[in-house]
Amino acid sequence: MRLQAVRQGGSLTAATARNNASVSASDKGQRFREVVLPHLADALAFARWLTGSPDDAEDVVQEACIRALAGIENYAGGNARAWLLAIVRNTCFTWLAKHRPKSLVLAGDAAALAEMGELESESVAEPTPESQLIAKSDAQALAATIAELPNPFREVLILRDINGLSYREIAAMGAVPIGTVMSRLSRARNFLAARIGNTR
């Protein structure tokens, strides 16, 4: 009689654990949808800038989403986009170390970056053909110049000027002092200004 009660209790405990696990998985999926999905476009754009390839960026973001889902319980609130971009950044560096030779300079595909810059610079108003040509040329020049930046400077420039993260968020993401972030951003902007100024 006692053995039967223990077995019933054990099966009830196992069933309760299964129900709790399924509820937990459901909550986890819901939290993922709320925290990660609204920022996927930013994650993909950031990965494209870091890898220089739309196809590689998709692989990186897919892996980053798997990591984000696995660690969604550790997300304590705050800026969800900064949290996701930090995961994308770390995933990207891991992916690049695994799939690209160490001697490769991360400069990116200028055509892909120019295309991305063109997409990001589209305006709401209907532009004239002349303004479209000028904008396309400017976007290509800017994308090619950004691709020439060393990775730490490019990364800070993209996170601050394109994704709009704060200095504090960028510093936390890269585990560097805020002064370093500000210095890298200043040097990146000066490099862009000098290079673009020389081409005009």
C-alpha cells in the first residue's frame, strides 16, 4: 500500500515537473518574442556591418537568436536592443574567428555595405532622379569608407551613430571605459570626415 502511494506521488511529481517545464518554455518563448523580435532588423544590420556580408550576417543573427533564447531568463530588463546587440557582437566575433582566417582584415563587401547604406538612407518623400543618384553615390562612398575603419572604431561608430546606443551601453558591451568609447568614436568620425572631404 505504501509503495503504491509512493509511486502515485512520484508520478504526480513527474507530471507536475513536466507541466512546469512546458509553462516555463511557453513563458520563455513569450519573453523572447517581446524582448528580441522587435530588434531583429537592428541585429541584422549590425551583423552586416561587422561581417561585411548579408549571408554571413544571417548566420550570425540566427546563432545569436539561439543564444538569446537560451539566456532569456538572464535578461534583467533595461535596454533590450543593447542586450541583443551585445549578444550579436559576441556571436559575430566567435563566428568570424571560426570561419575566417586570422590574417583576414575585416573590411567587408563594399557593394553590400553600400546597398545597406542606400536602404537605410531612403527618405519618405519622393526624391528626384538626380537626388537619388547623388544619395546613392554618397551612400556608397560612406559605406566604403566605414568598411576601411579598423574594427574597434567601426563597431563604436555603428553602435553610436547608426544604432543610437549610449556611451555607457557601448562601454558595457565592449568591456572598455567610456573614455575609450568616446576616443574611438572621435577618431572614427575624424577618419570619415578626412576621407570623405578628400574625395569631394
